[in-house]
Amino acid sequence: MFSLPNDVTIIEVGPRDGLQNEKKEVSTEQKLLFIKALQESGIKEMEITSFVSPKWVPQMADAADIVEHVQQQGRQFVLTPNEKGVTRAIEAGVKSVAVFVGVSNSFNLKNINKTTEQSMQELKPIINQLKQQGYFVRACISTAFYCPYEGEINVEDTLALCKEFASWGIDELSVADTIGMANPQESYSLFSYLMREIPNVLMTAHFHDTRKMGLANIYAALLAGVSRFDTSAGGLGGCPFAPGATGNVATEDVVNMLHTMGVQTGIDMNLLCKAVSIIEPSVSRPIETGMYTLYKMEQ
Ligand code: HMG
Ligand code: MG
């Protein structure tokens, strides 16, 4: 029998990753209702929005409003790649910041308009300052396995980027399969390696579910010792600058898998599916995840 943790932390990314690529305009009010319902279901950590260019990602233009109106409960992250975004986020009153960089240079150029090296140079003094001022900082590592432009990524490159962030004193690494191409063997192998090499930073896995390997990849990462997972209610999500990426692995299906294996999350399935039902009318894709489909059949 494999050994699994007793508890796992779910970091809900639906309000950010889930909605950033949404074609329909989702009102601030709808987003706030979604976030509140997610909090009520027991989610303690969440990416609630991102401070990025409203020209590049119009769906996140209301970031400051979102921060102002979300109730502080657990840890609320906002995502941002640069100094301007961090400044806006701090002015809005955030306590936890998530920065993001791609291992792949080509992806980083498409996503942030900078090389990976340029992004790191810009982020180093910012993170230093954030840490001195007591902020919680997480670094999201995109294209950790595969890149839509460069193909397979060398694990040593992923490790080097993660180690650089760790040397700056960040609190958490969220290591991402941006286009949902990794398989469970790769998940187990990369996360075992990262956890061994970087033991003192919280390690989180972020899987997109493009090829429906998200749950298997999470199970493999669990076996490698990971106990924090980014997931998205309703399986919403995708990066606008990563062609071929669909939504994150669905929170409700991950929670179900964990609960049925005796791993606790503190999340109430019924209330979680209720949160999905709140956002469903605002999104253009039908939501057909396993647990949400069952929930609707029972209503
Ligand atoms: P740029 O055009 O190169 O930036 O965009 P710039 O510095 O030349 O500035 C251009 C304009 O943007 C200026 O405004 C700046 O003030 C403004 P103007 O003078 O034209 O009116 N600007 C900003 N405005 C608001 N917030 C900011 C900001 N920075 C500059 N932070 C930029 C560079 C990074 C801004 C742009 O490329 C951008 O917004 N990219 C965001 C891309 C994005 O949001 N991607 C999705 C999130 S990452 C993701 O989903 C992956 C993840 O889930 C993990 C995984 O799955 O891999 C985390
Ligand atoms: Mg993502």
C-alpha cells in the first residue's frame, strides 16, 4: 500500500486561471459571488485575480475591485509578472503575491513579452523587498514539463529556475504543466526530484487537464510527496498565450478522488458544486466534470 498524506491543501485558481481566458464578459459581481461561494465550501487558499495588462487580459481588468471586496479568509493570492503589477497589488491591499515565469523562453516572450532571464532580473529586487516587508510570495513556474513552442523541457532547466527562486527566500513554488501534456511518470519523477533538491519551500503542483491526465498526475505527485494542488472549480481555465491549453484539473473531481482515498481537504462537496453552479451561467463552455454532472442529476 502506498503512503498518502492525511491532509491536502487545495489552492483554488478558478477565479483567476479559470476566468482569465473566458470569452464572455464576467461581471465583477458574478466573480465576487463565485469567490464567496468557494470560500463557503471550505477553500482556504485561492488565486482571486491577476494584476496584468488589461489590454492583454481584459477579463482581469477589475483586479483592484476584486481585492477590495473579497473577504479575507485564509490566503488570497493575486498573480502578477512585473513591478507595475506588484505595485498595483500592494496599493489594493494584498498580503500574498504570486509571480509567474516560464522555464521556456519562447513561452515567456509570448506571455509576458520578456525573456525568462529578463523576467528574473526584474523580479529579484521586487521579491527581495516583498520578503523584507513580510509578504507571502509564491512563484508559479510555467512550462515546467512541456512548452507549446519549444516542446519538451529539460528537467535541469526547471530545477535551476525553481532553485533560483528558492535562493531568494520565496515561500512556495507552484510548478505547472501549462498545456496538460505531462504523464504520471513524468509528474512523479519531476516532483520527486524537486522535493529532494528543494526541501525547504512549499511545493505545489498545477496541472491543466487538456489530455485528461490531471487526476493521474495529481496521484503521482501525491506519491512523490506533494500535498498542495492548484485546481479550478468546474475545470475552468487556460492561459491565453499557451495554445492548446484547456482548463485546470477540476477541484470537485480532485476533492472527490482525495476524499474517497481518506485524504482530507476540509472542503464540502455539495457547497463546492453550488459554487460551480453560480459561475456556470457566466461562462461560455458547458461544465461537464464528473462530480458536477452528478450534482446536477441529484438536483
Ligand atoms: P508589455 O506591453 O510588454 O508591457 O506587456 P509594457 O511594460 O510595455 O507596458 C505596456 C502597457 O501595459 C503600459 O500601459 C503599462 O503601464 C501597462 P500603457 O502605457 O500602454 O497604457 N502594464 C500594466 N498594466 C497593468 N498591470 C500590469 C502592467 N504592466 C504593464 N502588471 C505585460 C507586458 C506583462 C504587462 C503583458 O504581457 C501582460 O499583461 N501579460 C500577462 C499575461 C497573462 O496574464 N497570462 C496569464 C497568466 S500566467 C498563466 O496563466 C500560467 C499559470 O497559470 C501557470 C501555468 O499554467 O503555466 C500561472
Ligand atoms: Mg495555469
